Amino acid sequence: IARYRVRVIPPRSISAPEMEQTFDIAGGADADLGPIRVDAGSLEHPAVMTPDGPSPAYLQLVSAATPDTVIEAFAGASGVAAVQLLPVRYTVLVVPTLGGLAPRRFASWSPSTVLQLDAGQAVTGHVLDPAGAPLAGATVQLMSDGVPSTLATTGGDGSFALDVAPGASVTVEVVPPAGSGLPRLAATSSGFDLTAPVEVHYAANVMRVD
């Protein structure tokens, strides 16, 4: 006997979320799964709020029952999105489109719960090239327990500033500007001190390439 997972993606003409069912099938013969009913769920309206009021944001919803199925939604200026959901709890990643707010992940979320955002933790630092000179135009982002920070671009002095939700494990990612010939960097640690400036130095022996 083998266990199979069947994912059903309804056509856009039907207002229903993706769904999954598991079936135990005995080997050695054809199998008829019978009718698979699509659960339309219900239209929900997640609300994204900040201390100053509603915020537009991108929402990514995943249920424990369908961990490989991602539902996307967008909250407008009113901070309210409209999305068809099943009657289960979801993990929701909220990425605000307004500056000064950190993305957040909400576990075991139900539609009656407001998605509350805040500024998170401000993180600053510098990126230096192999010669020790400031590297301008590099993109810097942190991942805190898998939740992204805001994006930052280094200035002429190599400095950057971003906002992140504090977490136990942090990954620092640096994408150098196009044409620099430098590699992309990523480092993960549970020992980063984000209260101090994050200083990123390219090694002096890094070879530039065309």
C-alpha cells in the first residue's frame, strides 16, 4: 500500500482555494479514487494594522493541511484583503509595502485575528569591497527565522539601514551591484549582534571576474 497526495487546483471561474487529499492505494491494480469534492471555503478579509492605522501589504498564507500550497493576497490602502480560505488555521507572512515596517510571520492565524505590524528592529551597517573601500549600490537583506527584512541598498559610503523582526537565527545576504564582478554573500548564525552595526567585508583575495 502506498500513500498518495492529490492536489486540486480549481479553475479561476470557481471561487475556491487549492486543496489536497491523501489516499492509500494498494499496488498491483488500477484504482478509482471516486469523486473528489472541492470545498469552496469562505471569503475572508484579513486586516493588516500598524500603530498608525491600516497598511497595504502582500500576504502569503499556508495551512498545515496543505504545506506545499501557497495562497497569495494583497491588502490595499484600507489594509484589508479579500481571499477565499478553508475553515482551518493558516501561517501568514505579511510583507508591508510602506517603509518603516518590518515583515512578520503569524502562526496559527484565524481570520478573526488582526495582523498587527510594527517597526521591528532597526539594523544598520556597512559593506566594503576587497580593497576596503565602501561598496555602493549593493542590496542587503536579512532573514530572521526565515522572515525577510526590508530591503536596503548601500549608499556612497557603503552604509545601509533596514528593519527586521528579531529572531533566533539570522541570515545576512548581500547582492553586489551589477558589473562589480563580486560574488553574492550569505552568512547564517544565531550569534549575530544586531544591536551593533553589521560590518560586511569582502576578503582581500576575492578575484574579480568578467
